Amino acid sequence: MTADERAASTSRVAEKYEALLEAKVADPWGDLKAYVLAQPEFVEAELGKESLWARFRDGRQFLFTDNLKPLARPLSAESLQRMERPGDALQQKGASGNGKPEVPASGIAVFLSADDQGNFAYAKAAQARIAEMLKDRGWTIAPQKDLTIDTLMSLSTTKMGILHLTAHSALIGPTGVRQFGVITETLTTDELDARYKAELDSGEIIYHRNRARLKEMLLGQQRPRYGITEAFVRNRLKFSENSLVVMVSCESGTPDAAGFRQGLTDAGAGTIIAWDGSSNDIGHVAMKIMFDRLTAANKFDAKDPANRAFDMEAVWDYLGKRGFEQDGYVYTNNLLVTPDAEGKGQAPAFVKRFGNGFDLTNPVITDLETRWKDIMVVHGNFGTKTGTVTVGGTPVQVSAWSDDRIEVNLPTADNDPPGSMGDVVVTARDRTSNRRVLTSWRGSVEYTFETLPIPGSTGLLTSVLNLDLHVRGDAHELRTEVDGSLGRSVRLFVPASDTKASYKSSGTNSSGLFTRTWSGSGTLPYTGFGFDGNSLSLHGSIDAIGRLFKLSPAVVGQDLLKVKTTSISETKETTTFLPFHTDALGFTNAFGGDTASYGTLFTLDYLGNVPAYDKRLAVPTLPPDSAWMRVKTSGMTASPAFDGTVGR
């Protein structure tokens, strides 16, 4: 058969379908099948969902579809009830990832779309927005192209990390051996029939017409278009490890399309998202929201404060719980259920996920933690391939990397060198994470213990601990689920290595012939959470919800305080513990789930600074009015200042 003969015969099929619809026959598809079987060019025909497949007499295949429908507004009550059926949210959920989360090995994202006289305009706009989200995370975006045979052929040498495809599609083939076909924008010609002869004869490429192309036929465009099958994708496309394929196309998630999906899997696709039923623009809404939450783009229905990035499992669960409403119309109450386009109560399409190879579009930072010896721990999902970390835009040394935590060494000095604080960003496989801020606080805090003279005595005994304090930590709230409520971190911070601690004891108290004198001064090193010799123990936490800065110090050492006692009969000198009463610093009960069970609660202002503080508190373990502890600071400055735009 020549290309002209094929064009003429397929045009007659499309024209016959229009005539049957105009005549309002009871079964237009059944009548169309009978018509096709009566034509000399065809030897076989079968019906699909709003589609007809036929085989030409030379064995090549033809597909006619009418499954692109405009959305009805508002949806029928029956359509919404179908989305609320028990178990629907579980039906679309694919297999959970069993391995460790990884960023796709390839950073190339390809977007292909049908055009069809502008019927895919919304789809193309959605793809363009998703491409921007990915580009901001370090993806290389291939130029957006129409879905043509030449474009698909050109991808045979490209390993893709993401393929987002939207097109007409349907099931083809006779009962028992049905498969799935995707329709391209390439018009058939004699030249192309000759070029693609092997693919047409083998069934890799088929012929197609869609009813929406009727305008083209009326304008004299009689040629059908080419489509592709599972054999084509298996032989022509390539995907990297942990890649993702999104197919916003009708019937792509049905059991009969399993062969096509297997072809994608054989080509390396890690996860495939597809529609078990008819797709429409609500499917593109779902995918925009999905990529928005994966990348922390915060461009679509953004929350205040913004979301951090999340992994696929968290986002997939989220999609099944939220709906989409616009201009007062409810389109869906479950984004993993695409409603029937015409709103007539027909079965919706379930969005399904096949394969568990894809987890992350980019590394994900959940929160930060600081540890002894100027180590910062970055928590989240990063993949197992070691990448880089920057703090304030400066690369820092990575000392340990695993899929869910990274340890880095922070430069530390009085002048706050580059890399010591600021925005923290992880890069893995050239993709960048959401940012999280490491905040630095500097200031002096003074702790004074003072005995009060009892009746009949004179003179005060005083012991002062002075901290030239430098701490770093994560000052922002965090979410554990997409769009979820804000919580506080329970991770502790410890002082930076340039923190300095000094103490001094002094004073004399006399009562008759008895005199007690305190003396002793020096510095105290910080040695971590351990109790090593004469040292400072210090940790704290930040309650980002209550805007509180909790500091928990203690002094370790048995010979820091020199006590000289003189009586009428003798003079005696001893050494003992520094009188530092942790039960008189402000609180002694743990809150918020962290392990700091005592200390002082300082407030944080809107910039994250600690304002001036000065309080005296009685020591509950000593007799009343015998001594007090005083905690004093002129304030501590946060750098950088609190940033309300950071994703939580």
C-alpha cells in the first residue's frame, strides 16, 4: 500500500465516525468496527476504550482514538463520590522503595508533548513549569520538543534521568495480544514510510488518527500520523539508574499496557507513573504539585512558611490526601484519582506508580546539628554517592557521607571565616538540595554564685563563671510531612571550639574569730559531653516554635575552688568543686523531647537574636536566703539573621 492509499483509507474511517456520531446511533464504535472490517484495506479490527485498532492487509497497524475530552465544570456529585470510595488512596500506591534513596544518575530531563492544534497547550505549560523547577535544582533540561519520531530516534544516545511525556495513546492489537501505543506528531509520507520500513513492518511504529484532528482533515491535511509501541521504547530509549518516567497519557497504567511499561523498564527506567484510565489536565495539575514538593520550588499553592524538599514516598502519600479546587470548582479530592473529563459519573483514572527505582529529584535537607570539634551533621536524604556541601556559599570538608547524614568540618575562628555559617546546600550528582541555614550566635554569658552573710557575719563569698560563647545551630522549625504542621528540632548544639570559659572566686566571710576566704581562677576547656578533669560541660537546644534558646552549662572539676579557713586554733587550706548550682539557672524540667533537663531559657527576637537578660534565682538545695545564682548576658547576636523564607 502507498502512503496515499493509507491516508485515504484512514480518512474514511475518521469521516465515518463523524457520520455515526451525527446520526446518534446507539453504538457508534461497534458500527465503526463493522465498517472497517468491510473495507478492502483492512483485515482485522478490535475496539478499545474510545478507540479502534485495525490491521492493514499488509500487516501494518492503524489506531483511531477519541479519548481527549475537555474538562467539565463543575464535576458531578457521582464523580466525586467515586474518588471517595474506601481503598482508593491505597489502590494507586506503588511499591515502596526497598533500597536507600538515590538521586538519578543522569541529570538530563526530557519533556515531550503532542500538539494537536493547541489541545495540549495546558500540558506544555505544565511541562515548562516543571522544567523550571528541575533546572533550579541543577538538572539539564533538554529543549522542549513536540513528540516526533525523529525526536525519539535522537534520544537513542541519551541516558535520561527524567522523561515527562504527554500524548494521545490507546491500546492496540487483537484480543489476547493487546499492547499499548503512543501517538507522535510526525505525519506519514512515502519517504518516511521507506525510511521506517523495518520499524513499520515489525510493529515498532504504527499509523494513527485522532478525532480531534478533524480540523486538519477539513483543511486538506489527509495524512495520518505515526505512533510507537513497546518494541520501539525497548530498542530506542535509554534511562539511567534511579530514573523516572511520567506518562500523562490515557490507558498507560492499565494491565494491557504492561508490555509498554516493561519496555521502558528494560530500557532502564526506575519508576513509571502512568494512568489506569483516561488522563486529562487534572493529571498535569497533580504532576506540577508532585514536582513542586519534590524540589521545594514552592511555586504552586505555596505554604507559609514554605516547604522544604521531600522524597517521593512522602510526596506520593501527600498527593493521595489532597485535592484540587480552582475558581470555586472542585476538580478532585484526591490527586491520585483523575476524574472523568466530561463529569458524567464515568469511572475515574487511578494514577499508578510502577517500580521503586526513583526516590529523589535532588538531595533533601531536613535539619542541621552541631557537634564537638566543630562538626556539623546534615540530616536528610542524599543518596549514597558522595557529593559536596557548601556553607554560606563556601565548600567545606566532608568527613563522612551516608544516604541520610553527612558530617562536615566547619572552619572556626573569631573572625567567622567563610564556610563557618550561612546557607547550607548539599550537591549530589550535580543536583542541589533545598537550603537550610546554620545560624551563629556570639556573646558573653556570666554566671555568678554568691553566698549571703548570715546574721552575725560579714562579707560575701563569690564565684563567677564567664563564657565568651560561640554556638551554631538550626534556628528554624521543621516539617515531617508535606504541608504538615511545624515542629521543633530536638537536636542539641554544643559550643564552637573558639568558645572560652574562665572562672574566678573571691571574697572573705568573717564571723567572730572564724574566717573563710575563697580564691582561685583560671580557664576551663570544653571536652565534649564527657567529664574529663577540670572542664566545662555545655550544650543547648533551640525551640523554634516557642522562640526559645536553651543553654545548659555545668562545671567539672574537684580542685577549682580554694578555700582557706582560719580559726583561733588553726588555719586550713583545701580545694573543692566550683559552687555552680545547675538547679538555680532557670529551669530543671525537660521540655520538647530533648535531653537538656536544666539550664536557662533565653528568648529569641524576630531576627533570632538573644536579648539582654539578668536574673537572680534562689538555690533550692541550700537554706533560704543563704545564696543565689545570677545569670546575665548583654545579648547574643544571630548571624545570619532569622530567614522566614527558608523551607521547613
